[in-house]
Amino acid sequence: MSRLNGWIKKLIREKGFGFIRDDKDNEYFFHRTALDKGRFDDLAEGQMVSFEVEESSKGPRAATVRTA
């Protein structure tokens, strides 16, 4: 799998998930369990991240999210 770069568009801290936007304006859901390194509570909206994309029953989502 190739890694993509993007930034955190929105975090919903109380639910433990958020959304990442890539440089091609695609948006991906991610869950706190998708973090490969770092802590969910340390993330901030607008922060740069890299990630892989995997298919889920609800469409593509971010996996192995790493802070840049």
C-alpha cells in the first residue's frame, strides 16, 4: 500500500474519530485505533499526517495514520 499525505480536517474527540483531507481534496474517516504512532488526544485540526487507505463496509477510510 502506498502512503498518502493530508491534514486533519475535523476531530470529534468525545467519539474518538475524525476526518482527514488529502491534497486531492478527498476526505477519509479515521478512528483513534487507526493511529500507528502518537496519541489521539495529541492530534489537532490542521495537523499534517500520512496514512494508507483501506476499504470498509462504509467506503474508503484512513489506516495506519502517522503524524508528520
